[in-house]
Amino acid sequence: MSCGLGPMTFVVLISLCSGSSAPGSGTQAATGVADDPTALVRRATQNALAGRSHRQPLRYQLRKVDKRSDTTKEIVETKDGAVARLIAIDGNPLSAEADETERHRLNYLSSHPNLQEHRRKREQEVIDRVNRLMRLLPVAFLYRYEGMTPCKSGQCYRLGFTPNPQFAPPSEEAKIFRGMAGEVWIDLAEERMVKLDAHLIEEVDFGWGIIGRLHKGGTILLEQTHVGGHQWELTHMQLSLTGKALLIKSLDIQMTEDKREFSPVSPGMSYRQAIQLLENPGASESLEVGDPK
């Protein structure tokens, strides 16, 4: 899985990792969730953790817009970690010179597998951190059932959540849970989260490689979409967060990310095969028959 997280965007993954199961339907299911909404969150979390081992790797485009840049990358997930190629800046295709620079970068990466291995290890560290935080979701918040609501996937449970005053964060990473509140929508049919709208109701400390503090009033908007089979992916993220890193350096994160054009790739694909795909726009995976050494 491609993560590429900074100190804040881990919030996105831990919030979106719902699972898939087969709940009841209609009034019966809604009544059960109304009686114990935390059970739905616990069930979804357990399903998500159990389903990680057979997630389908994907090829997709990611557009990221922040205060400094507007870039679009094509990304291929592989057994060796994700590989990305820059394909547009400010919504426009790369110039010939920029495209050639990107090709040189990918060729260099292909010739230096140690660089990709370092990236893969960092991705795995992020995934492990996310898994630890995900296990805390049922106890970190108090949930309340707000009703059923129409959503893109059909009908969704709408749950409100606030910090659990009895929750004792076991790590610096988990301290952010003490200041988050908002709503989460979970698909009725597959118990997948399709939307999260959260805000910081007080200043909170955080730790994700660095130590810092986030200011009250920050917002997080996330949307997830069904991309085939039982697989759902984060397709829209909007962050507006301010604070301080190491309590000295100011943080001002104003960022939007959108993913689109998903297609599956072979679970056995190597990162060098992914580079071949990325160097030949429009090529299909069937063109890749070997892993160059």
C-alpha cells in the first residue's frame, strides 16, 4: 500500500480503515447500531485488520494541491513498495525537459534497489503504526448513532463521535485522539466508511516522527469510494491544520488530495516492472513479462 505520510496525514488512514462484513439490513441493522454504535466500529476495525493480507494492489493517479504546488502523479503499488511518476504540474502535462528528468529519476531508481527497499521499509513502518492506532478506535472515542443517510454507495449509518474522557493514550501518536470530534458515515451493505468530517475541538499534542501540537479548529474531510470487489480506497482528502512542530516551527497544512483512474495490478509485480509501466504511458500490465536484473 502506498502511504507517503507526513506527521499529520496518518489521521486519514486510521480514520478510514473500516472493514467489510455482512451486517443485517434495514431497520434491524439500524436498531442494532443505535443500541451499540461502538460495536460497529469495533467490528469494522477487526475486519479491516484481518483483510489487509489480501488487499489488491492498484495503479492510479494522485493529484495533490497545497500552498506550494499542484502536482499529479501516476502510482503503481508493488510487492517492493509503491513507485510514482510525476505526470502533470498545475494540471498541465510535463514539458519535454521535465519529462526527461523524470525518466532519468526512474532509471536511476531501477539501478539502485537499495533506494526502493528503504522506501518499502518506511511504508511498512507507517502501516504498522496505523494498525496500532486503528486498534484503539473503539476505545478512543464515544460514538452515537445519528440515523441513516443516503450516500453514493446506497445507505449509510451516520455516527457522531467525541473523545472518550477515560481514554489514556498509550503513545505520543495516539494523543491526537483526545481532541478530535465529528461524524463518520459507514456503508450499510459492507460496513465500509465512506465519509469522515472531523475537527479539532481543542489543542492536542501529536507524535509521528516529530513532536508537536495542533491548534483547535483544524478540520479533516475524507471520502472513500468502492473501486471493485470488496475494496474501497480513499479518493478525496482535505486537510486544514495549523500548529507547531517541536513547539517552535509553525505548521500550516492546507492540502487537498484526489485519487482517480484505479486499475488492479498483479500482486507479484516488482518495482522494476512498475517502472516499465510508468515509462510507457497507456501500457497495460500484460506488456510486462520479466523483471530486469
